Amino acid sequence: MTEPRNSTTAPTSNPHLIQWVKEMAALCKPDRIVWCDGSEDEKTRLYEQAVAEGVIQELDQKKLPGCYYARSNPNDVARVEHLTFICTPTKDEAGPTNNWMAPDEAYRKLGGLFDGAMKGRTMYVVPYIMGPAGSEMSKVGIELTDSIYVVLNMRIMTRMGKIALDMLGDANTFNRGLHSTLDVNPERRYICHFPQDNTIWSIGSGYGGNVLLGKKCLALRIGSVLGRDEGWLAEHMLILGVESPEGQMTYVAAAFPSACGKTNFAMMIPPKRFNGWKIWTVGDDIAWMRVGPDGRLWAINPEAGYFGVAPGTSMQSNPNAMQTVLKDTIFTNVALTPDKGDVWWEGKDGPIPADLIDWQGRPWTNASPEKAAHPNSRFTAPARNNPCLSRFADDPQGVPISAIIFGGRRASTVPLVLQSFNWTHGVFLGATLGSETTAAATGKVGVVRRDPMAMLPFCGYNMGDYFAHWLKMQHKIANPPKIFMVNWFRQHNGKFLWPGFGENMRVLKWIVDRARVARGAQETIMGWVPRPGDLDLSGLDISDEQIHEATKIDYREWKTELESQAEFFDKLGDRMPRPLSLWREMLLARVAERL
Ligand code: TSX
Ligand code: MN
């Protein structure tokens, strides 16, 4: 293997960056250092090398040009929340919902593991931007990694290479990310965040969420702290634009916990009834939002690609995603066809293949009781492949948000859609967001787990302070977005009441109209809900009874719900903002008067 020509010489004069890379190299002791420039040349070289090293396999380049296949270690297939730490000076700053380690202890412990971790390996220096180049909202990060798989994924997920060094210039404001796969041993696996130092150290894993440091680690955990300190919001939200037949565009941001179909919603295709309406994707996972000069909330997607769950993705659930992954995509832990040219996962269109190679490389037949693709198997695909990518996805200004949506998977209680009375009530809806577990996550099915704003695993500081930050933001936003709650998953007699998927356009239309103050609604104790006739249901085969069941407020269910919300609020102790506790008590008192 010839040594890459940009080896060892730093293509920057940034003294802070050069010094830090030197220090980290002295610690990790790699055989060589490669600075990534993000060029096409480099891309070709890296893919060739990754194939030669057996890290990835080429798929059928006629059928799937630029597509590759990767497998992770079977012990390393998901984020590891119990090994994820917020390393603030005090435990109280991290709060009761995060694991905490003292910064000096974390540096000592991980420093010991990083010592010599890259002997015999290459240290890649990966400069990247989270957000559009040149945007005031964007942040530069540098990830040092010994994984070529990480480099290839970062190339898709971020604006990577020279563009980031150019944006950074000589500033010292970059996020310092250090990653080594070490020996991929769960006993030596840690994901540590040091908000005070704008630093992330990740060791012992090669799985996406743990090692693509720009995503969950920088854009959410460190980002949420930067947002608190700088007066903006780093959120686990998709961003989409709704375009009317007249060309009027309305942008919404939406937070859903996992397994609720966030990527599907971000790429939704409206049904026939909505001829002329169009959904444009700005982002499918993360939103950075700040107040613009016009007093509105403006959002950018800090990412440049999608790291999506493959199983369940099909022409039925998400045609745009299927189109997106036809080229320049890395598939991880899905199943391979016997000719090793194509990929498969549970829920993909067409008949189930008779023979496959499963995600662990073992022969698989359709008689096998095990899944061929890992339930958390992924595609890494560039946003530019998305047929419905918004033309403003790269706009340094971002897009103005008219509505914020919180949604969970709830078999009962939560109506199809609900509008909050005001900002505080909207924050309350986000703070009490819950979702029922599906088998994949825990084993226990149908248990409500609180996941406030879908940020429980991603908030880099005390969740009580995070709620307070949300409440405080109101005073900075002259024209705040309206806040909604949705539930695509309500059931009656074991059956989903709402058809979901593209038909969610009907709910989105009501939301957009309400955000622009046009559509009818009725006030309930819990918020504004559509009356019969307020939702456009034309051409939809759904009974009045079914719609009533999908939108009704059941006081007995809500009594149970409001009581159960106290469990999470109590956990935050005196950091819990009083306005939210009082909202809960007020709603409970109002429900009680109806029982
Ligand atoms: O993604 C989903 N969305 C959002 C789409 C824009 N899913 C899949 C969730 C797992 C990731 C949904 N599942 C949605 C939904 O709106 N709704 C449901 C529940 C559901 C499942 C199957 C049917 C209906 C509803 N099938 C029929 O009615 C035939
Ligand atoms: Mn996510």
C-alpha cells in the first residue's frame, strides 16, 4: 500500500489545531497521520483502501453505483447509553438523566486506553462542518479517528475536508473529537463528552451513533449546551417544508422518539387527494434553531446525509428513501444477496428471498427463525440523493419554522393531533412526551417511556435546566411557532385507528392551517383538537366513529397519564421548572372536575 500523498503534512496553519493533533498523536501513537481534504481523489483512494482492508465490500456497481456493504462487530450494533457520559465539573450539571464522570477521572481513564491505541494504524484527521458552509449557525469539528469506516461515513454525513478548514481559519473554536475503535471490546468502551472543553472522546466502538462524532455527540449533546449558553436550540427534530399548490411554503420541525417513523415523515409523499401539494425535506434527525432578525425561529439541518434504520423502509413506507439509497450509499449490518451484489432487510419490497447471507455473514434461508438484517441495521446516504430534498437545505440562513410537532407512539390517551394553548403548554407537551416501547428497544412491549422532546439520551446537561431554557426562549421569539402533539399510533380493539404514512398529510395540513390561523378547532381541557369536519378526509375510507375514537379526549385515561407524568418530573427535583409542574397540576385538577 502506497502512503497517501497528503500524509503527515498539515494543510492548515491553525496553530491550535496543529498543536492539538500533535498532542493526540503523541498519546495514540499512530504509524501515520492522514489529513482528509474531502476531494473526489481522496474518496476513490479511501474506498479502494477500505475494500483492500476488508472493512467494506463493493456491491453490484451497475445496479447500485457507489454503494458498499459493511458489517460491524456483533457486540457493537447500537448506541450504548450506559457507557455514555457527560463529564461536567459537578454531577448536578449533568443531571439525574445522564451518566456522569468527573472530567479529570474521565481523561485519566480514557487517556490510559488511548495510550498507544493507534500503534500500527493510521490516524485520520477529519475536519467537518455541522451546518451549511458559511452559516453563522454552523460549527466546525475535527474528528481524529483510526477507522476508515468512520471517515467514509463522515464524508457522507457532514461537509468534510478542506471546506471545514477554510471555514475554521485560525480560530480555536473547533470541537475536539478523538476516536479509536481500540479492540472493540464492550469492557473498554466509553463515549465521554466534555462540554467545558468542547471535547468528545469515544473509544472501543465502531458503530455509527458512538463514533460519527458530529451527529449525536456534537450536534445534540455538546450542541444543546452551546444552545443553552448562546441562546438557541439544538433539537432531535426533523425539518420539512409543506408547499401548497399556490407555491406557499410552510416549515415545521418535529421531534419523535425512535421507532415512530421520523425519517418516513420527513420524506412523506402526499396522497392523491393532495394533488399539487409537496413535502420537501430539510433534515430527518437534527435541527439547530435560533431567533432571526424578524423574530421568527429559523432552523438549519447540521447534517448532510441520512443515517437511517433500514428494516421497515420500503416503497410503501418511504419511496423517497428507497430512491435515495440507490447510489453512493454505505449499508451496515443489513443482509446480502447470495451473489453479494445487493442488499436486503426485513420489510423491503417484494418477496422474501429464499437464500441470503445474514448480517453476521452466515448463510440464511427464509425458514430461519432469526432476522437476516440486524433490526438496527443502517444506510448512510447523501442528502443530495433525496428526490424531495429542499432547495433551502444548504441555505446558510436556514428556514423559518411555523410549527413544532411532538409525537410519540401511544396506543391510547393521546389524540391524533392536539394544539397547545400557548408556548408554556407546548413546552409541557414536549416535556411529557412519551412513547411505547416496541420489542426492538427493550423487550418490554407497550410500556410508556418518557422521552422529553425525544432528547432523553441526547441532552448534554441537566434536563430541568433544559426545560427552563425552552421556557426562556419564548421571551426571545417575537413570532414563535405554534406547538402541536401528534399520535399516529392510537388503537381501538387492537387496530390502528389512523392509516398513517402519506395520509398524515391531512393532519399536517390542519397543523399548517392552524399555524397560519385559518382552520377550525375546538378547545378541550388538554388543548385544541380538530372538530368533525375540520380535517380534510375526502377520499379516505374512514368512519366517523373511527375519527371520533382517534381524536377524542378521555378524562379517565388523562387522569392516569397526568399522574404518571409526575414520576419523571419528580426525578428532576428542584431543577424542575415550576410552571411545568403547575401546568400538570392544573390539568389534573381540571380533569378531576369532569370525573
Ligand atoms: O413511519 C410510520 N408513520 C409515519 C409516516 C410518515 N409508521 C411506521 C413506524 C415504524 C417506523 C407508521 N406505522 C405510521 C406512520 O404514520 N403509522 C403506523 C401504524 C400503521 C401500520 C400499518 C397500517 C396502518 C397504520 N396499515 C394499514 O392500515 C393497512
Ligand atoms: Mn435520531
